[in-house]
Amino acid sequence: MSKANEEKRPAGQSPEDWNPADVVAYVGKGVTFKGEIKYDGTVKVDGTMEGEIETSGTLLVGADAVIRAQVKAGSVICRGAIKGDIIAETKVNLLASASVTGSVQTPLLSMEEGVEFNGTLQMANGRAVETDENRPMASVTSLPGKRAIG
């Protein structure tokens, strides 16, 4: 990644997670979009999105973004709000200002202090997540000043 692109990258993201040249779909700040976004590549949302997002690449959710959608992506990096279920093939990275309400299925989860996560988490080590009613799931609720995992 060039030095110029490195400077544009949001704090807390490694160079392989963020490259503006890789963004193939963008919902800008102040924009409201209702419907489906289906792409191969990186999708960035800084506005409001309602519906469905599907990408084999990375979904980048900006700090001011509000997403009410079912999300299926290669990976998810979130600073904003997501209300809906998330399925990520490789990882979900929740940065300090993120708020997630819904189920998350991913083989790798990273969560910074300050994230609000209310929902369920299902993880499988490097393989596709299988739905099995007998498989234990973690239910996580975070409240201001308190952390609970059950």
C-alpha cells in the first residue's frame, strides 16, 4: 500500500484490510439506500443501508453508518451500527465505536473495548459454519459499564 493510501486508512486497520482503490461499491455519508448490494470486492458504507449486503470481499462500515440488513461477506470491519445477522467467511473486526445487534457467524472475531454487541456468536475454526441446533452458541450482551458473556 502506498504511503498516501496508508494515511487515509482508518486507525485500527492494517494495510491489508483497507485500500481505497479496492472499493467497488460505496454508500456515502448522508445517503440512504434501500435494497440489495451484491458485489465481488470491497463494499464501503458511510451512510444508511437497509436490505441485504453480499460480497465475497470486505464490508467496511464507517463510524457514522447505520446498517439494517442481512450481511454476508468475506470479512467485515465495523466502526458503525449493524442491526441484522452477519455471516463472514474469514473474520469480523469490531472497532471501538461499533454497535452490533444480531447473530454473528465467523471463524475469527476481534472486538475492541467499547464495542456494543447484543446477540449471538457462532464460530468455527477456519471452516464454513454449519447450522446445528445442538451446537453451543455464545450469547453476548454488553451494557454501558458492564460486560456479560453467557
